[in-house]
Amino acid sequence: MDRRTLLTHLSNTLSPDNRVRKASEQLLLGLHAEVVPQILSVLLSDDGSIPGQTKLVCLTLIKNRVAADWSHPATEEKTKTAVKNQIVEYIVQFQNPFSGANHPLIRMCVKIVDIILLYSDTTFQFDLLNLANDLVKKDHGSVDNFYIGVLFVRQVARRNRHLNTYELLDNISSN
């Protein structure tokens, strides 16, 4: 599906016209995991023309597809790797995570990361922690990077709250 058609169907899910909304919802719900990297590519290439509500619809669909498809062995590792990289790239790009427009998007992204962590091995956890460490150290004056880094640390820590020691978390805390 091309970018324009995909965005049209995503926008139509917000339509007050029940017929238009239902048709787009059925089409989008019928798609499988392969659509997730496509939606993330659209979000990553956004020049500001995609409304916030449509972005939230995109992220909700991604969350639902990841939750439904990642536990199945049929979902390709190539797709999973692309989604992991793209969702992290999307979260890191937020310039003002505390704004009213960005905060719901970031919260939905964090839910997606949480689901990915549920079905991923520890390699993704360490990748997130290393990125968080880089973000915390990157710009000492940047609250945005610090906040995103802490979000990543929090998600990994929640997944591993049963561990007594976690050297990388301690290192990030000291930074």
C-alpha cells in the first residue's frame, strides 16, 4: 500500500461517517505485521503535515499489530528488527517530549517498546540501555534526551525488577 493510501485509511478511522470509518478500520485490521515498518516509515518522514490524532492512530495500530503478531513464529525477524530500530528512532526524534501534543505519542511509543521487550531477547534490552546511557551523557543541558533515556531505563528496569544487580543500570544512574 502506498503512503497516500495508507494515510487516507488511517485518517478515515477518525471520520464521523460510520461507513467510511468502518471500511478503513476493517482494511487496516486485516493487515499483518508487514505494515508496521511501513507506518513507522511514514511517521519518521513526517514533515509536520500529519495531524497528531492520525499519528496516535498510527501508533495504536502499531501497538495492536505488535501485540498480535510478535508472539507468532511466522513474523519475520527482519520485520521485527526494522520495527525495533524505527520505533527507537521515532521516540528519540521528539524535540519537546513534555508538550501536550507529544506526550500521548511518547506514551504510546513506550507501550510499544514494552510489548517488544516482552517478546524480545536481552539483546534489545542492552541496546536500549546503551542508547539511554548515550542520551543521558549526550547533552548535559538537554532535558529532552535525559527524559527519553530515563524512559528507556524505566522500561528495561520494569522487565528486570527481579534482578539484584544490574551493572549497566547502576552506571547510567551514576551518569
